Amino acid sequence: MNTKPQMILVAGPYRSGTNDDPVKIAANVAAMTDASLALFRAGHLPVMGEWFALPLIEHAGGRQIGDAVFDEIFHPVSRRLVAKCDAVLRIGGASAGADEMVALGREHGKAIYFSITDISAP
């Protein structure tokens, strides 16, 4: 049982299954944000790659999802975050990117969760 707050990367679908429909992408982000809020209220520090990557992509001149600037920044940010976090919480449906974050978390020896109920409060 972990007795201190954890920094937990919330990994879920962003583009997967959306055909880049902004409404569906927003729903995916909302699901990850809901999980993040629950983690915060449970005493942990949630992080999402989107919180870091999307402002950087915009600032770097990214014009659309999947352009060169997006690809340069989006997943690499989450890859770097995994190394800094204590754990990864995998939510949602199919997502190669989220599955990669779980695999990287395992490689780094991080705790991997698939449900908020599996995470002990500090």
C-alpha cells in the first residue's frame, strides 16, 4: 500500500476511434480529465500528456492534428512524462498511444493501474 501521494499519468484514447472528429476527441479528453479530477480529489497529482503537449504544439505553429509539429511533440511529451511519474492509469478503449504509455511505464518499473478503485489514497 502506497502511503504517499503519487504523480499518475492518465493515459487514454485521444484520437483513436474518432476519425479526428473534434467532438469525439473532446469527449476522450473529458474522460481523461474526469479521471484526473478523481485522482486529485483522492490526494494524488494527476498529469495528462495533453496538458503539456497541446499548448506546445499550438505555440510551435501546429495547424492540425497529425501534422509534422503535432507528431514532433504529442507522444514524445507523454513518453518523457512516464519517466517522471510514479504510475500510469490506463483508461478508455483502444489506443496504441495509451498502450505504449503502459508498456513504457512497465519498462520504467512504474505502477500500472486500470481502475481508479485500485489506487490507494495517500
